[in-house]
Amino acid sequence: MKTVAVLVGSLAHNSINRQLAKSVEKLASGRLHFDYIDLGALPHYNNDLWENPPAVVLDLKTKVEAADAVLIVMPEVNRSFPAIIKNTLDWASRPYGDNSWTGKPLGLIGTSPSPVGTAAGQNQMRATLPLYGFVVMGQPEVYLQFKPGLIDEDHEVTDDLTRAFLAGYVDKFVAWIDKHGKRAAQIAAAE
């Protein structure tokens, strides 16, 4: 089973994006193991801290390096992406020359009550992701409009069309990891 480092871009206790992540995790059961990274534990990025890096930063880098892929599940904040995601990306990309994200297959999804979901924020996020060295999955895009009752307390998607769409996303994400993940790279290097 492949491990996915999951970055949920909301610290809210009842985050609808955390609910979405848990629903996708359930749909991926038996194929992907989700390792949720505690983004709120990270200090604000400060290059001076590399002299004596905080344990939480070293733990982040270890978890990311052990993962087969990364999934960002994000809200949209003022038509952009959450600062907490940027902070996490910056920490694991440093110190210079020791970027933990390099070559990681990445999926990006999000939900919002807005009819356009998280389209504007994801568009801005997608512009920066290749700079971190990710292998970004382009399709399908998930800009889900969240409505009350869409996800129940057991993390089941209650709408059949939405559940089928997200299950299809999971299938494509698993295939993306198979094609671009570290195991695929190791096999190619051995040939």
C-alpha cells in the first residue's frame, strides 16, 4: 500500500476540507494510506532556525521523504491558497539543496461553499507547485462545491454522482503515483 502525505489547508476543527480528505481516504481504502501532516505545529518559516531546526520540521521532512505521494486538500482564501500550505511547502523544501518534495507525485483538491469551489485558489497554487519539484497531476480537477449533508459523520459521500466522481479521482491518483512515484523511478533506474 502506498503512503500519501496529506496537507489539509485548514486548521478549523470542523473543516469541510478535512471532511473531504477523510472521504477520499475512505474511497482509497486498501490502496492508499493517508498520513496527515500537522501543519499547525510548524513555526512560521525562518531561515535562521536551520542552525538548530525544530523537531517538528525534521519530522515533516522525514514523513514527506517516506511518502510515495502528496495530496493537498485546500480551501480558498481570498481567491488564493492558504498561507499554512505555503509555510509547509517552504519548510520541507529547505535547507537549500535538501528539498524533500522533489519528484513527489502530487494531487490537489479542495472544497468550498462557493459554486466555483476552490478553482481560483487552486489555479494560483498550481502555478507554484512545479517550482517545488512536484510531479503535478493535471486531471481531473476537483473544485467541489460543499453543501450541507454532502458528507456524513462517517465520511461517506451521500451524493451518488459526487461519490463516483471522487472514486474516479482516486483511481487516477493511484495510477499517477504508480506511473511517477519513487518505486517507478527505481524500476526505471534498474532497467
